[in-house]
Amino acid sequence: MKKKITIVGLNFYPEDTAIGLYSTQLAEYLINNNFEVEVITGFPYYPKWKINDEYLDKPKNFVEYHKGIKIIRYRPYIPENPTFLKRILLLLDFTFGAYKNSFKIKKSDLVLTVVPFTSSIIVGNRIAKKNKAKHWVHIQDFEFDAAHETKLTGKANILFRVLYKIEKNLLKKADVISTISYAMLSKLQKKVGSDKTTYLLPNWVDVDFINLEKAKRHKYLSSDKFKILYAGNIGQKQDWSLFRKIAEQLSPEEVEFVIVGDGAARKEVENSLKQLPHVHFYPPVPFDELNDLLCSADAHILCQKNEVVDTVMPSKILGMMASQKPSIIAGNRKSEVAKIMTESNGGYYFENNEIDNIVDTIRQLKANPALRETLGRNARRFVQQNFDSQKILQNFTREIRTLLSE
């Protein structure tokens, strides 16, 4: 008899970026490997922070199917301007709706709760307890730490002490807790102690799909200029002030910056860069165009805020590296991304104050196609060895079968 897995998480199909993409690919893999899968989730809204048009007329609670996966949806409050307090309202609303929908789960052998939101663990706990199922919590983002570090709430230290205590108590109820990077795993172990079972489940990339040999020139990057691409969420974790300073030191004759994406900070970022004629904004591309987009760049760029160290692991770097193009990344030297750049020799990592070095490096890459090719091959080889989707999902499925046999 097939084992039944229940996934609880806000983001899912048809979202095709970030957490929604990974949760969907995971569910599809499980279905294809002799599991039954049900998902409790919200309405698709990310990264636009606006519910997808095709879902606007749907009832507040409804069920649909995707590739054999049963999807139980609740329509939560989605703020157009997601301030910290509005995110809290979203968190509470989704948790309330998901909790009610959890009564629709009649059988489950394993509950997989995807964080954020931390409060979703309450829903997962209820389903696991009712069905005497195992509970696996997977952390994609330490949301409280990220909010604290990026100062979304000011200081508010008392509030965060309360939130961290709630987080710890919820995590300790899980049978297994996983997260996506070594740095985040270390943070997790400090939060829950050595008596809990923890597991590294990194995000992955389909290196057959993201493949330079299969790519054609994307219309967003069709010029003959040296093209530097940022593709992904436009939010508060990126250092857009640094990006602007870099762009200001390079002329339109030297380089073209292309920003593809959406997010809570898009309007603000676009306004701050609109005076720069060599910076161009485009909406997100459909998933089937992603390979063409990433492989059409001459180099990729990512500027992370210095205070964001081990609370998130930007999964976009895996696609950047798989595209066989070099990456220029700025942020905190203690981050997991810095370690990956160093080990892979697939690009460059800088501190946020190294603006002149970043600009010089861009000029060197433009002038040296052979260097770009070498770095790109190094980057792709590294993700093939360490972040290939088939290897990671096979290992994860093996761990699930072991857990369910206990």
C-alpha cells in the first residue's frame, strides 16, 4: 500500500519560483516514486504579492489536482505592500485557514511542513497527532531572524524574544527538522539542541533543464552589449543601494544591466534606478523560458545585505551557476554563498564596501571571454556535483522511507 504524505505550506503550484517551485517539484517527485500526496496551501500570489488572475474568481476554499497531487487551498489575505505587520496578518490568516482545512485530511503517514510560516507547524502537528504520523519540518527561511536582521520591525527586541521562544517550542515537537544550507543547519541546531534529528536538504537545480547547450537567445538580453543579469525576487534582503552604486560607475557604453523579476520592493527599486539608462526592468519570465534567460547573460549579479548571513540561502545562485556563466556576488563573507563561490571558483564574492573591486572585476570579465568561459564551466561543474536535483531528491526519498519504517 502506498504511503500518504501531507505537505503544508503557503507556496505551491502554479508558483514557479522560490519556495513554491521547490515544494511543487518535491511533491511531483514523491508522486512519481509511489507515494500519495496531498497539499494544504494558499492561493498563488508570489512574487507579485497579488493573487494570480486565474484564481480571483475561485471560492475561498476549494480543491484542485495537479499531476495526481490533491491540492487543498485557502485564500489568505495578501497585502500589496507587505510590511512586517501585514505579513503577520497574512501569517495568522493562512494558519487559521490551513488549520480548518487540515480536518479534510483523513489519512497521513508523514506530514511535511514547509517554513515559512513557522505557525504552519501548528497545522502540521495537528495532522500528525490525529493520524499518528511522523512530522518533518523543512525550513526554507528563518523568517523571524530575517525580519530581525533586515530591521523590518526596528529593534523590537522583546517581541523577537517571544517569537524565538515560540519557534523553539514548535520545532521541538517535530520528529525531523531539515534546512537548506550548512550555515542554516548550524543555526537550527543551536535553536533546538543536539537531541533533535536534523537533516540537510539543500535546494536543487535541474542541470538538464538549465543547460547552455539547449539555450537560445532570450529577447530580454538580445543586445550586443556586455549584459549583466539579476533574475529573482526584488525584495528587502537584497542590497539595492549597492547595486545602484555599482551601476553608476559603469557607463551605458560598457555594460547593460537587466533586472528580471517582481517583489515587494520592485516599485521602490525601479524608481531609485530610473535615471540610469543602462538598467532595464522586465517582468518574470515563464518557467519554460528560464534556461534561455539565464544562459543569455554574460554574467550574473547578486547583492545581498551584509546583515543577512545564515538565515536564508538564495536558491537563485544554483540556476546562475548551472547556466555556465560567472557570478558576481556581494554580501557577508561569513555566508554560505561566499563559501560556495570560493569552493566552486565559479565567480567572485565581495564585501559590500568593495565597490571599486566589483566594478574592476566587471570590466575584466567584459574584456576576457576566456576567463568567463573558465569560471562558467567551474560553476556548472560544482552544481552538477553538489546540487543536482535527481541526487538530492533520491537521498531525501530514501530518508523518508527509513523514517516511515521505524
